[in-house]
Amino acid sequence: MKHLDDKLYNRFFENFGKRDEYQKSKLNEILAKRDIMTNHLITIFMIISMIWDEFQPAHKNLGTMFLVILMYFNIFYFNKKSKRYRVLENEFTDKEKYNAAIKNVKH
């Protein structure tokens, strides 16, 4: 699977050589931001499509079902990978840093 990911990554970015760590981190940052924006757009279009289908009772659209399936797959994939690599967990060394983080989240 890693080989396929590398092939798709290289084809998408037209990469014929090795990239340095800075380039890789920036590309991953760009991809992450794009994924977040795409996720929000899919959600908006899914809601619009569901409302449109309600006003057209005789004509149901498969596009809505595909958007719902795509959204569930996206959520499932993110949850599975984030739990596997434990990227959503926070570590604090002392109580003071923990309280500062909690205070920052509340505001």
C-alpha cells in the first residue's frame, strides 16, 4: 500500500526526484488544508442536494447518496488513521500546562 501511495503522490505532484523534508512538510500542509476545505464543501453540497431531493419527490438523485457515502468514508478513514497513530492525543508534563491548555480551549 505504501508503494501505491508513493506512486500516486509522485504522479499528483509530478515529482521525478526526491523532495527534501521542508518540501514534504509544506506539501502535506497544503494537502491537509485542501482536505479540510473539501470536507466542508462536500458537507454543504450534500445538504443542498438533500434539500433539493425533498422538493423533487418524484425524482431522487443518486448524487446525494454518493455524497453521503463519500462523507462517511472520509470520516471513517480519518478516525481510523488518527486512532492508529494517536495524533489527536495531547500530552502534558505538569498540571500548569494542562490548566493553561484547558483555559485556552474554553475561550
